[in-house]
Amino acid sequence: MAQRDAGGDVERIRRGDLWTVTLEAFPKPRPALIVSIDPLNDLRPDVLVVPITTRPGPLRVEIPDAAAVTGLRERCYVKCESVGPLHKSQMKARIGQLPGSAWPPIEAGLCRVLGIRVE
């Protein structure tokens, strides 16, 4: 199911977007970060996402307080330990964008949980 913007056009899903999504493991919609690259996002029926939570944890990375950009109203954390695929039909609404400066610690967190060494 393609997402449509207010004008009825198909909305492009981009790396770094923050969306409200429905996940099987959680009963209510929650925000998630799109981490898959744009060429895959354009071609595949699913995307790679990382859920967002308000609870800190050892493998979670804090999102900078930039509510005007992110659309997040509270202090939030990317749950790097929960990265996974999500069918686009489970995406509800785009709420914002991750600031570019927030990527390095999130990428490091994802590498850590995936066992990828960056030298």
C-alpha cells in the first residue's frame, strides 16, 4: 500500500524519515526511523526501521532535541537492538526527519548490535 501525501501523490519514503508505524510487538502505533537506503526504499515493498522509545537503555541512542524537525515531543531514543524490516502498509504517517548530525552515533549503535567493525 503506497503512502499518499495531502495532495494525493505517492509520498516517497527516505532514509532518515521518522514515521508513525504499527509493529506486531507493540499494540499501539509508535515512531520509527527509516534506516534503509533510498534506492531500496523506492523498489522494495518493505523498509528497514528502528523503533523509537522514550526509555533509555544500553543499546539505545538519544535523538537530539529538535522537535521542529523530528516531530517528536519528548526525549526519545533509537532502539538499535530492534532494527528490522517493516512492510510499507504498516507505515501510517511521516512525522519528521532525523537531523544529519544525529546519524553518526546511531550508525555506530547499529554497527555495534550487528557486530560490524568500523575501522
